[in-house]
Amino acid sequence: MAEPRHFLEIDDLSREELTAVLDRAEAYKRAEANGEDHADLEGQTLGMIFQKPSTRTRVSFETGMTQLGGHAIFLGADDIQLGRGEPLKDTSRTLSRYVDVVMARLFKHDNVEVLAEHSSVPIVNGLTDDAHPCQTLADLLTIHEEAGGFEGVSAAWVGDGNNVAQSFVIGAALAGIDLTVATPDGYGIDDAVLERARELGGDPTTTTDPAAAVDGADVVYTDVWISMGQEDERDVRTDAFEGFQVNADLLEDAPDASVMHCLPAHRGEEITDNVIESDRSIVFDQAENRLHAQKALLSWLLE
Ligand code: CP
Ligand code: NVA
């Protein structure tokens, strides 16, 4: 049997494959809007393992499978034997005998690799501590819609160099988006991720100055300062990120920029309420595009 394709990081797709998946996402979005039948995964089942909470990822994957004529099963990590110590490799081999594809939201990135190593069906990373490629897929779809393409687009990331940021750095390189990342010292993007972006032809600029990063940007993107699992670091992180809030003052240097956030947002911390509620905010387009992008990914992986 052929080895399954997995989607653990955004560059598990080549540039051409990324384009194909984004084109398919746009087609699904149109089909849904026009009420056209697109039950391309009839009879197929997605297993969804969650070690962390979720609103968008869970609902968009589950709804996406329904719209494609398939079915999704929510597997909270504490509701399955994984939570009582069943090894991931056994969970993976067992699920492979039942379902057609597995999406997993886990803490350690190594663990999604273990799932993939032992699976005979595609494994999709629904967020780990290091990466969130499904979010990047939706982000790229959103930027493509907003800007009419990727050519000449400049983006700024402001805040934590976290999972969402790291996948976005790699995705921006794949798409040819010019990117500047502003993070406090000690909270930057991993060197290995920056290296991967350069290998893909990107040239991300890194700085500790948010104002310099957003200057003239088309897109300003941020995410929470305290990610799931980092709750004990709240005080030290809140201090470290002072000056990295996306607010009206910061955006004065980026008068035409759209503002992105993967959500959930912590208003008053990494972003202000008036920015997220403003006309320039495209955060709910991003959230909607999770649905279309993941439907495209699933049907592409299962082809
Ligand atoms: N952006 C995102 O992944 O949201 P959820 O945590 O709600 O799934
Ligand atoms: N960086 C955030 C993203 C949530 C979708 C977290 O990991 O909690």
C-alpha cells in the first residue's frame, strides 16, 4: 500500500501543491455559497484527537466533513485510552484500522510525528506547541482573497514567536510574501524555522521593534502572548510583551494594513478591542476560511 501523505507542517506541501489546495479551497467556498453539491468524501471518516481545547479547529473540521458527505468523530484525549496511558503508536495503528484520516491537536510536536510514523492513513496537525499549519493554510487563503494574490504583499508579525507564527513564517516563504517578525528578546522564531524559510526562498526579517515591523505593511498579524499550556508563565510573559500590543498607535505606521489574528484573542493584551472590531480586521474571514481550506486539504489528502 502507498505511504499516506501527512500534513504536519505547511511545507509538507510543495509550492505547487499549496497552490492546488488553495485553488480547491476557493472552489469549495464558491460551491458552498452557490448551494452546489460537493460530497467528495462520502462514506469517509475523520478521527479528531484533542489534548487541548478548541472552537474553530473542532467545528470547522467536523462541519467540513459533514459538508463533504463524510463523518467526523471527536476524540478528547481524556475520553480515549490515550488519557490512561495507551501509547500513541498503538492509538495510531488502531485508528488507522477504522478511519480514513486523523487530525490531532497535541502538546508536543514530536507526538504528532509519532502518530504519523505509525499510521497508515494521513495525519493532519491541528496544532502542536510548535506549529499550526491548518491555520496558515486559512491565513494564506485569506491574504490571497484580500490582496488578489501574493505578489508584492508585505506582512508583519507582532508578538510571540509561537506555533502560529512559526507556521506562518514558513507559509509566507512558500507563498512569496515579504515578512518581518517583531518579537521580544527570548520569544523569537526558532532558528531552524527561519532556516527552513530561507531554504524555501524566503528572507524573513527579525526585529525587536514592532513599529519598524509594521511600517508600510499590508498585513499585521498577532496572536496571544500566553498559549495553551503556558498559563504558569502569565506574569513573566505579560511583562516581556509590553510594547507589543497591536493597537491604534502602532497601526498609524501601517494605515492600509489589514489586521489578522488566529483567535481566540485576549483583548487588552496582544490586541485592543477597537482594532479587532475595526473595518481593517479580517479575523472572522480567517476563521471562516479554516473551513474551506481544511475541506480542500482533506479531499486532496484522500484523493
Ligand atoms: N485558531 C484556532 O485554532 O482556534 P481554536 O483553538 O478555537 O481551534
Ligand atoms: N498560540 C495559540 C493558538 C491558539 C489557536 C495557542 O497555542 O494557544
